[in-house]
Amino acid sequence: MKRTLDILIVKPSSLGDILHTFPAVELLHRHYPDAAFDWLVNPDFAEALDFCPVPIRRKIIFPRRELSRFSSFIGSFARVLKDLRQVRYDLIVDYQGLFRSALFGWLAKGRVQAGFAHPKEPSAVLFYHRRFQPENGMKHAVEKNCSLSRQLTGDDSAVVPPLTLAEVPRFTRAVDARLKGLNIAADAILVGVTPGARWESKCFPPELFIDVMRQVSEQLPQVHFLVLGSSGDRECAEKLVAALPAANVTSLTGDTSIGELIELLRRCRAVLSNDSGPIHIAAAAGVPVFAFFGSTDPELTGPYGAQHRIFQAALDCLKCLSRKCPLQSNACHRLDSSAVAGQLVSHLSAKEKIS
């Protein structure tokens, strides 16, 4: 009887990074169709793995917060180590490229651990048995991850699979019930709005979102905006709702699980957003993204695909990768709301979008 190949994927976070790894794991699955896949993941994003196009046998929880506290370190470390060593892995692939991700992959005691030749943290390579450099011209994280999978399997002919999300019936049912409870029709024209982000430099002003939403609502009053995000985004979401009393705006910010968030974004016709995790959910679901970028580079971490619209100011200081504006001006946040609204209206007004 043929033995199952056991593969461990190491990509604990963040949400966007996990989604960007789905096509690379799909390439591994195509090459090793009988393999069983486990995934080391941050508990905050574990539900996202339910949408992976490849079945995940075990979610091994990486309790980063507990590991960072002296009082809970020993117990948490012992639990994750026990889970990692339940299986003797044939292959461990670290797509994260950090010292701690490589370390925990090594602690799993697999036969082979692979990673990037030049990871985010150079010390990670100390734990790899095999190291690979993405092919020339690869910029986006999706392509780099797939390059690692291709070189690892030796299948250079494999093309990058489309970024897709599996259907998860329990979340479909949950969102159906949620929208019905909010009296939002099943055929409503939904636009997702995600005004939050982890970096201050990524957080474009609420006034920009308000101006865009007001102009879209005036031209397309049938559009219903869903404001989505984490509990930390509630203050911003409240500003949007309060400023647009005449528009159809519902905030579910901080009131959804990751799985529900993914399913809600799947229902949208478009997503208006900062550079944050939800844009990658939308891209994976085939939903066009209208995104604001300044300090980050959309060629590296933007929504994957050609159907998205990126809005950036014409400045020399773009793509500085700073969490806070070094000039303390946030000049990159000054965008033309009319230009954004015009493109969004044009998209939503297309014959194939609105009957």
C-alpha cells in the first residue's frame, strides 16, 4: 500500500500572505496529488484555510501572542511542539521566510525543509535543507511563492494557478442569514468598503472614502455599501455611516468572523479599500478592487490580477515602506475622490453588472 506523503506548510500570517500562498500550495498538490497537507497558522487567520483550494488535513495553531509572554510561553511552546511532531513530515515548506517560522519548521523534524534563498530575515536560511531563488522578473508574492513550489518540484513548466477560494457551505449559510436579517436583498448591488489597515501610512483619511461613497450613491442610489474590517476599525466605520445618512450604508466592522468576512466580500461587485488583507480576499474571489496605495508597492503586494484599479498620488516619495510618513505630511493620501468615484461608477454601471 502506497504511503501518504506528508507536507507541512509554514505561513502563519498575515491574511493576505496566507491567501497569496494558496496557488503555490495548489502547485504542490498537483505534483503530489496523494499528499496530505498540514498548515502552521496564526489562530486569527485559521478560518481562512477552509477556503484553500487544496484540502488542509490539520491546522496547527501558532500561538504568537502566548509565545511572546513569559507567563504562557512554556505551556504554549510545549503544545505547538507536540502538534508539530505528531507527524514525521516528508517535506516542510517555509513560505514566510522569518527566523521564527524557519525555526518552528525545523522543530517539526521533517526530512526536508525548503525556503527562499534570500528570505525576509537572512537567518532563516540556517534551518533550510534546500534554498531557491525566484526566477528573474518575479515581483508579486503570489508569483514568488509559486516559483518556490515549481523549483522545489522540478516542474518548471507549471503555470501560476489562478487565485481562487473554495466554497464553504457553513459560511454561505451564515452570510445568507446575516444579509436577510439586515433586509439586504439577495440580488443587491453590494460594494465592500474596508477603510482600515495595520500601518498608519496605509490608512487613507475617512473623508476620502466618504467623498467617493457619496458621489457613487448620488449616481447609483441602488448600491448598498458594506463597511467591513476588524474591531479596531469601528471608529472610522462610524464616521462613514454618520456622514452618509442618505446612502445605503451598513457597518459590520468587527462583527464578522474571518470566514464570514471572506464570504461577504465574495458577494460584492467591487471593493473600495486601503492596502489591507481584504483586498486579497476580493482578488481571490474575482472581485475588482479599487485600492489606495502610498507607502507600499502594488507590484509587490497589491491585489493580484489585471482587473483591479490602483490609485496613487504623483509623488517621488511613494513606496517608502514606512509605517508612518517620514515627512509627517501623508501627502500620498491626497487623491482625487471624483476620479475614484468615476471609475467605480463606470464599473458598476456596466451592462453585465447591473441588469
